Amino acid sequence: QVQLVESGGGVVQPGGSLRLACVASGFSFSTSGMHWVRQAPGKGLEWVAFIGHEGTGEQYGDSVKGRFTVSRDNSENTLFLQMDSLRAEDTAVYSCAKDVFYYFDHWGQGTLVTVSS
Amino acid sequence: SALTQPRSVSGSPGQSVTISCTGTSSDVGSYEYVSWFQHHPPKAPKLMIYYVNKRPSGVPDRFSGSKSGNTASLTISGLQAEDEADYYCSSYADRYFVFGTGTKVTVL
């Protein structure tokens, strides 16, 4: 079955960086677009980024554009999110999700990122 | 900007509830790419409806979706205790995606 497992979350100071990873199994990762979505404490879901199956066609939400970079390693079935210039408002649970032509059909449980001094 | 959903809806077992999801002509109104997710934190969200009204295999037919203009809707018929959860809509919007504000469904 499809499994998506995120890692790399933790506590980081404002202005700092963090790199998240999402290891995929149970499906053809190299032929699937992938997303990052986040949920701040007590808030709703927010789309963060998308990357095409070949590692191109990146798209970003306005709140992270220019600070976050999505990438992938198809040989390792792994999706990444490099987060730089982190702000308090980036505090959230970050989840990866598998794309099927404009919808998210499977999600991971997420990893918590806390930006605090 | 986030799609607008009611903060909460409730119903007794066996009743029907409908959750609205209001966007704009740039998202919900322009694309047939509306999805609905059920979320029991801290579990992963579960896809319930895609392409406005399509159900993935394994999702009960009590769940149905529709759209009219800039507003999409999710209806849960024959409400059951396990349906109590947070529900989010989502829409594609020309090179980005937008989610709804979320609705808490309570089974009385």
C-alpha cells in the first residue's frame, strides 16, 4: 500500500534553515508529482509546493516563494523541502502528498516544524 | 485566499449534512478539480471526493459532491458516528492549489 513518511522536523530559530524529507513506498514514485502541505497549530491546511515527476515544474505558495525549495531524488524515492529564512508563522506540521492530476490521493502524517527563539 | 467553509455543522445519526465550500471564478468556478478530505488529527487526511463528485474506491456512497458556480458542496447522507471529523475542500487554481478553511462535523 502507499506509504509516505516525513522526517526532519524540529525546533529552529527565526532566520534559520531546515530540510524535510518524505520517503515514499508502495507506488511508482518516479512517475508521480508530489506536494508539500502544512497545517499551523489550530489552523487549516495550506498548500506549500508542488514538483513534477521528473523534478521540474516546481510551483510554490505565495507565503513561501523565494524561501522554500522543493526537490526530489527518484533513485531514493524521496521528496525534499529545503526551508530557509524561517519565520514564526512557518510553524506547522508539514505533510507530503501524492498528486494524481490535480488532486492529492495519499498523504503522510507529517513532521512538526517549530520556529522559535 | 482560502476557500470559505462553515466552521461547524452537526447532525444526528442517520441524518444528512451538507458542507459548502465557496471560492471565486479563479478557482472553484473555473475548474472541475475540487476535492474533499476527511481529517482525524493527527492521522493523515483521507481523500473522500475528487473531480467535484468522484469517489475513490473504499469511500462509502453516503459521501457525495457537487458544484454550482463558485460553490462546491459535500453531502454526508445517513450520518454515522465515525463521520465525526474535520473536512476540508480543495481546488486547483492555475498553477497553485487552495484549501478551504475547514469544517468540524459533529455527530450528536
